[in-house]
Amino acid sequence: MIRITEAAQEHFAKLLANQEAGTQIRVFVINPGTPTAECGVSYCPPDAVEANDTKLDFEKLSAYVDDVSAPYLEDAEIDFVTDQLGSQLTLKAPNAKIRKVDDDAPLIERVEYVLQSQINPQLAGHGGKVTLMEITEEGIAILQFGGGCNGCSMVDYTLKEGIEKELLQKFPELKGVRDLTEHERGEHSYY
């Protein structure tokens, strides 16, 4: 579920040495499965362990995860990085904003997962987002752009050379991607 690197384990072990005996760490997600999801790590003293927590044992410590956060922490990694600017703890959780779906899930769920976990984070840099409206019987994914993408002069390029290429590569059963949005230039558009 969660990978904690050797460097991060050493960092946590030093911090835990100054805490109450038996204290470990808790990894959690606030607002899991939403665009505002935030991941965190906190101390977890022995009396804070819940019956339904998952305990993950590592070489130098244990981590507890509550049952609501667990599916959103699949493929998460905690690392402790040192560079010219100093040291910092990093927590990468690619599935925090949307729950990872199985490879055998319905096509619409798999496409929605890729849009939310991979494509929308890229579009967010320009204030945009894309929503899957439907997948037609002919295998066409119908999308609607929002935010800064509405009225953007690059939307056709983004659709054909970015989103469509990526989706067709990942999902051979798709035949194409179409834009449902009526693009109007406005103050919200990114130029």
C-alpha cells in the first residue's frame, strides 16, 4: 500500500525516539477522493490506534492507516530528500484525489480515473479541467472542458494531440474523443 524509503524510516525513527514509548506514525487522507484531498502524517500514540486501522510494519517503525484513507493511499510513497536547499519529507499519493480502479473495471470508470489522476492535474496548471460526460456505443468518449480551457485557443490541440492520444493508447477499445463544450472567450480563459 505505502512505501516508506530507508531515508524516511531513519528520519521518522529519530523523531519517534523523542515521543511516548510505543508511538508510531499515522498516514491519512483528508477529503479522500475529492479535488481537495490532502495527505498527511502524524504521530500515533498507542491509545490512538483504532480497531479498524491497518498496521503496516517497516524495518524501523510501524505506520497506521484508517480504513477510509487506505484505498486512496495505494501506491503512495514517503521519502526524505536532501538537496542544496536542505531536507524535506515528501509524500506522494497519486490516488488520493480519486480511488484507483481495477484493470477489469468498466471502461467508463477506467477512463474517468485516468482523466482525474493524470490529465486534470496537467490542465489545472492553466486553470482548466475536463469531465467525462459519456462513452457512446460506438466507443467515442464525450468530454466537456471547463475552467480556463473554455475559450482557450489551444483546446483543439490539447484534445487531439494530448488527451485523445493518451486515452487511445491506454484504452484500445476507444475509437475517439469528442468535445461537447461550446467554447466562448471570457475573462476566465487562459492565454
